[in-house]
Amino acid sequence: MVRAKALGLPENLILRFATWIERFWGRLKDDFDLASFNAEGRALAVALKAVVGTGTEVVFEAEAENGLAPPEIIHAA
């Protein structure tokens, strides 16, 4: 995995990723909302793709009840 600063990501996107990752660590709590977690993760992948462009492949794998969902390649908008 590449570090966010090395990619030159905007600070607000770095903060969104950090918040999302903190949600991941809290997923064992009873009130974890898997659907909204995955929606935010996919939105982050789309935002990342907008920054890194077509020369970089961005892949999103949603969390599922028993592991990960199939990988989804994020294409430029």
C-alpha cells in the first residue's frame, strides 16, 4: 500500500480515509453499519481515483458478513 502523503492526496481526503479506517477498527461494536461503511469506502475509492487519474488502478473490496466482497475496479468518472 502507498502512503497518502506520497500520493500527494488533498488533506481532506486523507482525513476522510483516517476517519473511515477508525470506523473499521470499531466494527466489532453492535452498532456497526456495514452498508454505510461500504458506501463511504466506495466513495473514498472514487475520490481517490479522481486524484490519481487513469494511470493508476484503484480497486475497492467491500466488507461482507463473512469476509470481502469481490473486487471492484474503480474507473474514472
